[in-house]
Amino acid sequence: AIRKNTRISDIAARYGGEEFVLVLPETDIDEAVVVAEKIRAFVENIAIESRKPARGVTISVGAAACPAHAENKDELISAADRGLYVSKRSGKNRVSVSRS
């Protein structure tokens, strides 16, 4: 889902057990939200057929950008993580930007 919805210059990596990080160089927060929403919608439309009946999968996403939300990588990860928890608390299967 990530590869099909990102550019060759974007960097994706697993960040913990079920978490991924996606670095989008030269991308502002509005553009990052568009990419995240494309990935979220793509995942939502995948049917997992290993179980009967087939089940869907959803993702929750937190988005942040430099320098709008952070001045260094640690602050950026924290800001994206805050957005992730906003998504989870708001019903999941959504993209959220931390405004704090």
C-alpha cells in the first residue's frame, strides 16, 4: 500500500511492531495528508481472504511536518505520534495532524 502510493524519493520503514514511518522529502503538511489519505483508503479497500468471511483492515495515521510541527527529528516523531493517538481516540481509520 505504501509503495503503490508514494514516490521513489519517499522513505518508508517499520517503526516498532505495527507502526511505520514515512518520510516525504520536500512535502508540506497538506501534501503529506493527501498521501496519507491515499494510503489509508487503499488499505481500507484490501480484503484479507485468509479468514472466512474475508475481513477488512484499517489504519490510523498521524502526520507532522518540519518546520511547521517540529525543529528536529525527535520533535517530528513526537508530533506525528500525537496525531496518531488523535486518530485512534477519534474512532480509528483516519488521518490526523497534531495541532499542539
